[in-house]
Amino acid sequence: MEFNKHFNLKRFVRLFLQDLLINRTKYILGIVGLGVISYLIMYFFLNTTNGQMLNPENYVNSYYVGFFIFYMMAVGVVVGTAFPDLTDKIKTSSFLLVPGSILEKLLVQFFIRIGLFIPIALGLFWTVLRLAKASLVSDLENGFDVSKIPYFNFRMLITNAYNNQLMDKWLILFFVFGFFSYGIYLFAGATYFKKYALVKTVVVSGVLFGCCILFSMLLSNIFYPEITGFKLKLETFQVTEKLDNTKFSLLSLSLLSWIFFLGIAYFKLKEKEA
């Protein structure tokens, strides 16, 4: 069958097991290292800011969200360093000559770096942060009672710290798919650039984001000149009852862009094969 040329389950499993066999030590040490470093950093900040965390004006949720964002940056480094063989011509040739289709090789890296690693990383974050909190010692003489600090749970990431209510649905979707889409973007960047792929991919994302803002400003000035007066101002208008143009654009970008970036990764690998 024609599809069998692009994907064969047995061939995919062999490629997947081969990658795990060759890189198992690197993967295990990476996960252990991420856990140990995260624990030390989280414990340090929890221990030095414990008094502030009990302050009702600050709320512990904001601290946990901050930890999560910085942690996901570290996870992004792992995702953005996919396809390590593509940084060298000889290794690239060996990678492309390994029996298997481009789609299978792409899916192996996708499954390891995103399908497996991200759930493991999220579980590790939950475990490490709870261990860091459990390691704190109360100082009742100075009014610090560690039992008053709640243990972390993922619901805190999508909860408004001021009223303890869940965020708007669009914001939750944007939060989840935004991280996912940016991860796929970093993943695709590893196929596009040879040297310093992660750094270049991050820099390009900043440039693209700035260009999108300028383009939105341009459209606002073209269609609403009487409001903006042709000034550098991003004008907002309602698209739906609950979404304005900015929210709608951000949500659409997070929900759909990962498909585009996966396509880029696939065709970039096909280009290298040719």
C-alpha cells in the first residue's frame, strides 16, 4: 500500500526502541537532573519567600504559576533540542540513512520529546514542588506556619488568585494550547536551523510576534482611521460576545499554529533527505 511507504507500525516501533536504546542514559540523566535542579531552586525560593507567601495580598497561586512558567522554559529547552543529529553533516547523513520514512523519524522525536517527556515533566513538577513544600520547616516564633501554605495542584494554574474561581474558558484554552503550540514551534525549529537552533528559534519567535503586532496595528489604522487617527495604536473590537479581536487572534493562533509548525518540520526533513 502507498501509505505503508510513509508509515509502518513495526518500523516505527523499531526506530523508537533504537532511539531509546542509544540515548537511554542521556534521557534518564536529563530527567533526574531536571528534577534535582528544580527541587533545589523551588526549595530555595519557597524558603526565602515563605513569609510573603502567607500574605493575603500576594497569594501562593502566583508563586506557583511563576515556578511553572520558568520550569516550562527548561522543558522547552529539551523539546527545542530534538533531532540532535541534524547539527552535523555526517550525523545528518547517518540519520537520514537509517531505515524508516521521514514521517516515522519525525514521529519518533515527537513521541519522545512531547508525547512522553512532557507528561513525565509535568508529573515531575508536581512531585518536586510538593516535596519542596514538604521540606519547609515552620518557624512559629516568627509567625511562620508551613501548614498554612497549600500544596500545589494543577488547578491553581487556571484559577484566579483573587477570587479562587476558574479563569475564562478561552484563557484556559489559550494557556494550554499556547504552551503546546510554542513547544511544537521549538520542535520544528530544530529541523530548520543547524547550529544554535534553539537560540535562533527563540529570537525568530520574538521578531515574528513583533511583526504580528505591527500588522494588527496597520489593519486597525486602515479599517478604523477615524478611531486611531493613523497612530501606532492597537484598536480592539468585539468578534464574539466574550472575545475581542486580540483575544480571538491569540486563541486561534494557539489552537491552530502547531499544525502548521509540524508541517514545516516534516517538509524540512524531506528537503534534507532530497
